[in-house]
Amino acid sequence: MNWVDQSKRSDYEAPTSRGKAAFFDVDGTLTSEHTWKGMIDYFRQKGTRQRTHRAYLGLHYPLWLLRRAGLISEGTFRAPWAAHLAWYIRGYSVSQTQEIWDCIIDEFFSRVWRQDMLAILNDHLAAGDRVMLVSSGPASLIERIAEKLGAQHAIGTRFRIQNGRYTGSYLKPVCIDRYKASLAWQYFQEQGVKIDLASSTTYADSIADLPLLEMVGNPIAVYPDEQLSAVARHRGWKIIPSEGG
């Protein structure tokens, strides 16, 4: 069975770190669906970006066959899906996309929230923990979701902006796999926020989230895929929902 070797928290942790954080993946963890489906649903209802839609699905669906055959990793499979969502908002201004994000949150995400996970997120907020959403989805959308949920921090895949409008390209790296961990830690370092990773918690559903789970002392597999479920059982990690529960 292939999985990433457990990384050392000491690679991230500073000796003077303090304060707990709760890191939440979004797709499959806080929701039962994926961000890209919400964006497709929005533009399909508007009847726009049809050529973009055909190109997006035509390019990415073949990757599913490669993943199924075990020729590419989960992170390699998912990264282009996240990066090329930038195509859909090419030419839009920042203010226009904020309206799009609000519509997607109100009309799509409202149907797919995992209520048990929202309750856990609220428990962390009530306890005074720093809550961060960490997603491969568009950074500005994830930031807007964080605002709606009351989470203090959010990171995602950044899309390039020029002259106030999105160009249709993205800024490397895609926030997935090992970059979820490194970008999350980099964010707190740049903000001057000291985090005690040993007492912090990560909630995530995919084997592609393994580095983010390994970064903390309390990794929790949430509705995990088959590979992550195997890793969680092997390492004695908590699983939500509990097996047999």
C-alpha cells in the first residue's frame, strides 16, 4: 500500500510556538461535494462559458482513467481541476467574482454542507482556537466561505489578476497535497502568528490531504476515501463518522 511517509512536525514547528489551530479541508470535509461542481452549476444556470465548460471537462475527465489505473496520484489528478477553474472567471473583475462567490455559497454550498462538521468548526471557534480553511479551491472563494462561517483564516489556489481583472491563469503552487501544509504554515509565519502544531487539529477527507494531517498532533480523517481510511486505521487516527457508528 502506498502512502506518503509521515512528515516531521519539527519541519514546521518553531520552539516558541503557542496557541491551537484547527485546519479544515473544504471539499469532502465541510461539504459532501466539490467546489468545481458549484462553479459549473453556476455558469450552467447562467447559460454562459459553455465553450469553457466543454474544454474543462474534456481535458480533465481523462485524468480519472489514469488515476483509476494507479498511474497518477490523487494530488496529481486533482491539481489541474483546481488550477483550471481560473478559466471560468477570465475577464471578470474582482467585484464581479465576489457576487459569483456569494451566489455559489448561497445556492450550491447551502445544499451540501456537512452539518456535523459545521458544528465541530463552531466548537473550535467557541473554544478560542484559530480556525483555518485550507482548500485547493479558488482562494477568494475560500476566503468568502471563511467569512460566512466565521473562520479567521483561509487559503486556497490563487488566480492571477491583472488591471483588476482575472486573466484565466493561476499562480503556482496549487494548494493541494504537500502545499496545503507548507502554505498554511507559511501563512501563519507571515502573519506573525505562533501555532502549537502538537496541540492543533486537522480535519480532511482525502489521501491528498495527508501532509496537512501529518503536520498536527491531532489528525482526524473525515468521511475518508479508501486510501486515507487505510492510513488512519493503521496509525490509530480518529475517523469521522466512527466506523460502525
